[in-house]
Amino acid sequence: MTLALPLAAADARPEDTIASLHEVTRCFGARTALKQFSLALRAGEVTALLGPNGAGKTTVIRLLLGLLAPDAGRIQVLGRDPRQSRARTAIGAMLQVAQAPNLLTVREHIELFRSYYPEPLPTADLLDRTGLTPVQHQRFGTLSGGQKQRMLFALAMCGNPHLVCLDEPTVGLDIHARRQVWHDIRALAAAGKAVLLTTHYLEEADALAQHIVLIQQGRLIRAGTPGAIKQAVAAGRIRCRTKLPDEVLRACVAVVAIERRSPQEVVIFTHDPPAVLRALLALDATLSELEVSAASLEDAVLAMSAAA
Amino acid sequence: MIEPVQAAKPLAISGHRLRPYALEIAYEFIRLARTRAYSLSVIGFPLMFYLLFATGHRHTPIAKYLIASYSCLGLGSACLFGIGLGIAFERAQGWLELKWASPMPRLAYLLAKMASSAAFALIVMIALIGLGYSLGGVNVSPGQMAGLAGVLLLGSIPFTALGLLIGLIMPPTAGPSLINLIYLPLSFASGFFMPIAMLPRWLQAIAPALPTYQLAQLALAAFGFAPRAGALVHGLVLAGFSVLMFAAAWITFVAVQARTQ
């Protein structure tokens, strides 16, 4: 059982939808990477696909880019199947590229990618917008990590796309470079693009997206505004020995999920650890072996899908 | 003399349609030329072998034979290292995927690799003819030159196909040594270093099965060292080999795409 909120925000008009997945299923051999997954991406909106590694985030991106065919369901980008090359001219992508050819310069890379699109943005604009003008004649291999990521970002922008797919764009970046990429992503949405971003940081999704989709083992666990998702995703993890039964624990305010380790030992996931602690201590005087820690996204999402 | 490469471009209606092909070819050539390990070895090895083995046989047919056969050596290594290794790396680094997600014309990618390899083979050929003239004391007539250039251009098709297949199945880390391991015996057994008649019988029996042998026979026919009559058969064998390799590469590509998670 999954608990899905309605995908469309109340004020969104269907004509703004740039791309959509409808009940898409995709398997790799015996493994189901994506199961009856639906998603709508709207102009001017950043959607974050949030989930632990291997949840199916990259599969969603690859389906939207036409690199994969779905086993079942329908995918549309501006009314077209993304496997048609016409559809691709409307999409920009930033994938997890370990390396672009090192020996071509920034400008050469951009010129080449521009030639693929019928109406590319001017090279000077792209360089200017990404702050790469000073290093335009430098070879890719000599750039810093942040500059490399920005060049890949410039390549995604070459065709002035309607839909931009960013697969973990800030992985491996320092804080400064990460802020830069965040700034660029906000600018994309402001320019009216539909942006899909994958990440395994709740903080990043919260900072950027108007809409967060939580995904785990190929299934949509929950979707909604950052506020709603933050309430649903447990930030804290409390472990203790208590006599309190499951029902009482679940009824506590701010408890997202519980996990029984043994008849006495329990792990509680919560988005408000102090509130839960106060309730626990008030209810059970014999409470012992108390341990409070931050929950990883993996733990939190796993607990949620188990509880749902 | 790199002009003939341009012929590989397909006819298209507008300038916009042609531009990605032209740029893809140009930048692939530039990239390879800047890759010193590639450009130095693809051009350097045939020239070095020529200096070692041909200059002792000045004014003899050997000095001319080796111009044709080492040009083939150049084409083979240009394709196997440039295309095979190139694709293996681009695949492993996710670069191929990014290009595939863009509206890049699919054919442009392969044509660029093919045209660049052919260009390197022609550079090797011209340098060998120069060495042959200056140090080997042998002349290549314009007709023979055109014939050899034609063989190299057409020969770039089957070896592009082979390079593509290798690039799709080979892990990039194993790359260079694995290619050398296959390619060096192949070029020896195909008469690149000495006429096939001088090789052991069993090797002579195997040779016709090798695409490098078929290529060498065509190149030697252009110089009059092999009968012209056989050219059609060698050409057909190479055409069949190309179809086989492209088909295998396509099947591999589709399978890899479906498997990549």
C-alpha cells in the first residue's frame, strides 16, 4: 500500500504540463525498477524526485529522455513520445557524467551541442549565464569540479529546452559550487522551464522544489509540497526500551513510523524528536537505553514504506 | 588531402542539417589529434616500421610493398584505437549516454569516428609515400596513390564497424593491451609486415578469414602486388564483414541499453 497525495497542486492548470509519466512500469530482468509510476511536470516548476540510491530516480530520467522504453504505461514530452528525435529538441539533460572529452575546450563543447538543435541559444549567452566566459578556451580536463558541472549545465541549456532533467546535479560539489547550481536551477524555473531534479538530500529538494516526489523501490511513496513532505519524512530516530505498546507509540504526536526490534526494544522515526521524547518520558517511567540520532533518508523512507 | 573525408557526409537539404555532421567530424578529428598517445602511435608506428624495415631495401619492390601494407596498418590501428577505445571510454564515463539523450543525429556520431580514422589513415599514407620517395627510392604514381586512398576510404567502413563492436563490448580499462593483443598478430598474419607467401603454411590458410588480409590484398592490388581480378571478391568479403559487425554492434547496443539501469 502506498499513500499518494494527488499529484496536481490545486492551482495548476493541465495546459501547463510539459511532460508526464502515466502508470509507467519498467523492469530489468526480474527486478522491477519502476512500478505504475505517475508524474506530471509543469512549466515554471521544479519537481524533485527524492529517494535513496537505487530507488528508480535515474530510471525515471532515462525514460523521460527516451533512452529507455517503458514496459507499460505512457510517457509524453510536449505531446510526443520522447524516443522521437523531435521531442528531444525540447529537452535538456544533465546526467551523471564522470567526464566529457578532456581535450576539447569549453567553447568547442558548447558549439558542438548547439549544432544539434534547430534554435540554439547564442554561445555568448550560454557562456555568460554559466559564468564560463573567462575559461571558454580552456580544455574541459583543466576545469575545476564546479566549472565542469557548469559546462554540463550549459550543454543542457544549449537548445533552450522546455524540459530540463537534472540527475543529481550537485553530487561531489563543494558548498560554493552547490549554491551556484541551486541558483541556476531557480533561474530555470523562473524562466518558465519545467525542471525535474533527482536528489537524495531532503535539504536540497526542500530548498529548490515546489513539488517533491518521494520514491522508494520504484514506487511513489508520497508526493506533495516540501512542507508536507518534511512533515512526513522522519528527520530523527529514537531508539529505546519501553513497555509501551505499538498503538500508543503510533498515537504520539510527530511519530512517522515505528520499528519493533524485540518485544522491549523499539525504533521510532519522527520529524520532531523533542516532542516525542517528552511524550515517551511522561508515559513510561521505566523507559531505558534511550538513544536519539538523525535518520538517514534511506532509513526514513524505508520506515515509511513499511508503515504505509 | 583530408578532403575525401568530406565525401562521407550525407547529402542534406539545408545548412542547419549539415552543421552537426560537419562539427562532429571536425571536433572528433581535433580531439584525436590532441590525444598525443593516439596521434603519435597511429602515425608514428607505421613510419617507424617503415624506417626500420624498408630503408634497408632501397629501390626494391619491398620498399613499395610496405607503403601499401603499412598504410593498412595505420587504418586498422586508427579505427581500433580511435573508435574502439574511444567508444569504450565515452560509454564508461556516461558521455555517450548524454549525447544519446540529445538530438544529435545518430549517424553523425559514427560518421565522425569513421571520417577521423580515415583522415589519420590518409595522413599515414601520405607520410609513407614521402618516406618511400625520399629514403626508400620508390615512386608511387598518382593513379596508384588514388587507388590506395580509395581502398583506405572504403576500408574505413568495415574497420569502423569492428571498432564500434569492440567499443561496445570491451571494458575501457582492458582497452589498449587487449587491442594490441588482437591487432598485432592479426596484422602479422595478414601480410602487413611481409608477403603472405613467406609466412608458415597454416597462417596462409587462416589469413583469408581475416578482414585485415582482405584489406591488404586490395591495397596491394592498387600497387600491382596482387592480382586485380581478386579485388571484387575481397571487396565483397569486406562488405559482408561490415554488415556482420554492424549487426552485432546493433544487437549489443540494444541489449546494453535495455540492461543499463
